[in-house]
Amino acid sequence: MKLLFFIIIYLLSNSFYAQSPGVNYIHFSSQEQQINMAYVYQKAERPNGKTVLLLHGKNFSHTYWQTTIDALTEDGYNVIAPDQVGFGNSTKPQHYQHTFQQCAVNTKSLLDSLGILNVIVVAHSMGGMIATRFALMYPRVCTKLILENPIGLEDWKIIVPYSTIDEAYKKEKNKTREELKSYFITNYFHDQWKEEYDPILDETISLYRSKDSLVYAKNMALTSDMIFTQPVCYEFKNIKVPTVLIIGQADKTAIGKEKVDGGIAKMMGNYAELGGKTAAQISGCRLIELQGLGHIPHVEDFKMFMNSLEDALNN
């Protein structure tokens, strides 16, 4: 019966997600729930023997990595990019205890299912928090850690008043495209907007308007709570793998700025300072500063980002 159940789950999930070409799924049980974790696995035509694992941020999925995936495979890297549970094409559970350790375990399970023994981890935003825990939990699997504007470089919960998950859920389920775009402009793109940013905004808002919109909003509330209550900034000193920080210097991303005094808010999310402070905590860490770029360098100026990523990979 158990085998039949998994077969039914597999067939239903493949039917449901047939609209996403190139996406594969790993099926596993987590917290007494059946989970479908989506991922793309793109192999190089002339492989160099190395695999890059790309970890996405909170308001994104694997899709905003596609240009990076294509460039990396051209350089000879095999590339795997998952959607974390609750995001993109992956299962969005009604109830799930999201933790960075759980994200790391789920990601390791994906690598194990593909027989991948070690990876170079390249992670952005919230993905940087997952990657930090992944590197600490699996130092033999993570051969190098490259963090692109990771969040969690400061502990917001000691500054910002706490919002309950219920409060966050109410806000998430009523989120509009205009509100999300305003957040992107202010926090991610330093008060500038270009047409090429529309696809990432469109994909995100489509999830808020899908038939699973309420459960997606619930997962966003739960992961916001994870980010707020599970800081990784105290753990950077424990990282032992070679690490590179790629930091857009115009980034001002910080959760909860709207809840504090304007003077305090201006001090939050100052990546021009946080990058250096964080690099100093990680033994042997290199810092690559990208002038004039905000929270998502690989979207804002791909050429500048890719030059920096290749530098980080090769040195």
C-alpha cells in the first residue's frame, strides 16, 4: 500500500507540474508530509568535474538563476538549482516548521538522490542563510561557499518589534503587485526600476494570485518568521570552508525597517559596512564589492556579477 501511495503521489505531482518544462522533482517524507521538491539540473557539454549548487532568496525561485545557470554550464560546471519547500514549483505545505537546518537537510537529500558528493554553493539573499547552515552541517560536501548579498548579516530581532505568524500571514495574503514592486524598488534596486526586472516580479505575484495563494502566503509568513528568529550572523566565525562574499554596495535590504524609528531604519541593511564586518568574521574570507549595485547583482548587472562569480570560483 505504501508503494502504491507513493506512485499515486508521483503521478499526480508530475501531472500538476507538467506546465514547468525542465523541472524535475525529488519526492520524500518530511514532518509526516509527502513533499515534492522541484529542481533543475543542467549539465555542461564539456564538464570540468565540478558542480555548482544555486540557492534562491525568499521572494524568488530557481528561475531567476537561469542566465547564471547557462553561463556556468558554458564554463564547464554542472549546475543544480532547487526550489526550497514552500517556494516556486515545490510543495507548499499547510503546516511546516521551516528552519534553516531543515532546508539544509532537504537540499542534502536532493544531492544524495542524484549521487552528488560535493558542490560549490552559490547562494543569494535568504539562500545565503541556508547556505551558511549547509556549510556548517556538511563541510565535506560544501567545497566552497560563495554568498551574493546574503541576508542575516545582522540580528534584526534585537532591533525590530516581533510580528506573530498570524500578523505576517494577514499581511502576506493581502499583498498586491504594487506593494511588492514598491518593496523591490526600495530594498532591492535602490529606488530604480527597469523593464528587465518585471519577470521576477511577475513570477512572484503570480504565486500570490494562484489557486494555492493562501497556502503560499502562509509559507511566506512562516519563512519570514524563520529569517527573523533564526539569525546566522553569530555563526560566521565557525565556517571552515573557503568563502567569498559578493556584495552589491547599494543594498539596503532589512526586514522590519518600517517598524522602527527613521534614524534606526537608516542604520539597518547597510551592506557597504556589513560586508566588511562579515568577511572579518570568516577565516580567510574574500570580499568582492560591486559598486552601484543593490540586492540582486545577478539580475541588475549580470556581466559585472558573472565576472565576480568567475573570479570567486577560480581564486
